[in-house]
Amino acid sequence: MSTTGSHDPVDIDRENARRAAVGLGIWLTLTMTAVLLLLLFGSSITGLFV
């Protein structure tokens, strides 16, 4: 690993923050979709297992 290369810690932090924001957005979307599906079709889904 070279220590002479130039890198900007701020750019690295921005990239990490962007990845975290995208990951959080995807996680929230999946969670809200699951909740919505359970609210709409919960009784039908329960009927399959009972």
C-alpha cells in the first residue's frame, strides 16, 4: 500500500455518507413495502398458514 498517493479524506467521507444514505433509503423502502403489504393482505396471508 502506497502512502505517497494523494487522497482527500473529505471525498472519502462524502462517498461513505452517500453509500450510507442510499443503503438507508433502500432499507426504508423495503420496510415500508413490507408493512404496506401486511396491512393490505395480512388476513389473506394468515389464512394460508392457519
